Amino acid sequence: MKKYKLLTPGPLTTTDTVKKEMMFDHCTWDDDYKKITQDIRKGLLRLAHAGEEVYTVILMQGSGTFGVESVLTSSVGENDKVLIVANGAYGERMEDIAKHAGLAYEIYHQDYDKVPDAEKVAEILDRDDTITHVSMVHSETTSGIFNNIEEVTNVVKDRNRIMIVDAMSSFGGVEIPVQDLGIDFLISSANKCIQGVPGFSFIIAKRDALNQTKGQARSLSLDLYDQWETMDKDGKWRFTSPTHTVLAFAKAMEELEEEGGIPARSKRYYENNREIIRRFKEMGLETYIDEEHQGPIITTFFFPENAGFTFSEMYEYIKDRGYAIYPGKVTEAETFRIGNIGEIYKEDVDALCKIMKEFLEEKNHGK
């Protein structure tokens, strides 16, 4: 199979050394393996700037959505109600989870190219005192927009409500001071900015908020409290864990530290992202999100008007030359997306821009 790098928001291109860790078959009951789990949990707290006395970490088998569903269906009790703040497909997926689980909820929809308004959130909470939880996405990869979780969290915590943040494609790629903000539950995934591979999500939880979830989960497998209670004893997962993914993730965390931690990785992501945007604009390709709210993880570009070619043609051309890009997910506009997390460096940005320029020139000459 021909190799190519992933210009996507995760799964992403990993190092050969991370991949190599998966060559080892580990027993889930082994003390060495359980120690690896515990070390990962402690390391994630450090990345979150959260103290062990206030916060804890739960690893949950499955994709990022499993983690989001675990938090929502474990923390929102029968007498609770969650306000879902949505400006993209992943915020709307929370509504889907709420519907399937029979959770009481309200949803605040915002346009995909605009950030949710903290004042609007405050207004909704002041109007409806039955709302106990607020849930929103930080990096909405539908568009690439970065939502202002600081402002929203402030109004939520000022009103003593539980704050849930889906930081799936931002945690590890930008600094998030979880404890300073007072976030109650933050969810991310192994195959995003820490640059591991798919297989589990993780939840950074405030202990007080986690304790309130005991006995109210709507799922056996996704019971957040029971998962934590078992794991917190000695690092044992309740059910079969994705051992190869765990080993790869432990290595990926080491490599994040070697790179210079989140500040260095964030700098690389931002520089790559801004350079792609600058050079694509020179080719006449405009971004869907304005610069102020554009995150460093993935960028949505408008598909050229009267292009004379399809996304599939462009995708195959670029893939044949070593890179896989992403289709658009914005329903009201023709778009495509370029991700730049993972093992992507300046030379990859240069190569991508050269390939794109050649493709557009070839298609324009053919008109």
C-alpha cells in the first residue's frame, strides 16, 4: 500500500517510534502495564495544569464520542438538564447522545462560522434554573473554529452549574488551564494532539463532580464513576483495554515532552496552519472562518467557484503525491478542509502548497 501523510484532525500521522510500541503484546493484569496506565493518568493531569487533590483522570475504551457519551450519560441525572452549546456537527452530536439517552436538554444553536456568545449562555441559564449542566466543544473541527471556552466557563461557574468541555482536537495542542477555569469534565482522545493512535478517550474530571455521578450512569460500559473506581485502585481497566494503543500513547506523551511540551507543539501547529492559509490565499483559496477565531488544528477552505473539477479529483491528485486531505463538513457551503496536527512540519507544508499550486495550474490550463 502506498504511504501518505494525513492532513486531517485525527487519526493523524504518528512517529515510527510510536508505531513501534504497538509491536509488543501486553497482558492487562500485569503490574508493569497497570503502572503505565497510572503514569498516563498523572501525566494528563500535568498537561491540564490540574492538581491531584482536586482532579482525577479516567481512561475510557473507544473513540472520543464514547468519552463524550460517557460523561453526558453519567453526569446528567434523572432530575438534571443539560444546555448544549453547538456551532458544528460535534456540538450537534451531543444532542444526538441526549436524545438517545433520554436526557433533558436545551440546545443553543450558533452559526457554524460564529463563536457562541457567553452572554447568550448566561441569559439562558438565568431564564431556566432547571439547567444543571452546560456542554460545548472547544475546537469544532466541522469548520476549524476555536470557541471561547474561557468566557462560557466563567458564566457557567458563576452560576454554580457543571461545565463539560469536548476538547477532543485541542487538548495537548494548546494550553488549557483546566483547574484555573474550573472545568468539571474535559474530554479528549488518544489519537489527537498528543499524537497517539485510536483506541481510547480520556476524561479529566473534578473529583467533586465525579462523585456526584455515582449510581446514575445509563450504560454499563460507559459508567464513568465505576470506570474510575476500578482504575483508581491500581490502574486496572474494568473491561479489556486497548493495550497496543495504551503503549503507543505512553510513548507519544514522552515525545510531546521531548518536543518541548504543549507550548512547542502549539507553536508548530500555529505556524504550519498560518503558513498554509497564507499560501492558499495567494492561490485564491479563501477560508471559511475569520482569522480571529481560526484554530490551529484544521482549516476549512471554500471550494473554488466554477472550479471545473471535483473534490475527489483534487483529493486523489494530492494523495498520489503523498498527502490525504479532508472533505468539507459545512452544509451551507462547498468546502474542503486541511488539517495540520500530527507529524507535519514545514517541509510538509511546502510540499502540500507546491502540489496544490500544480493541481490548480493544471486544471486552469485545461479550461
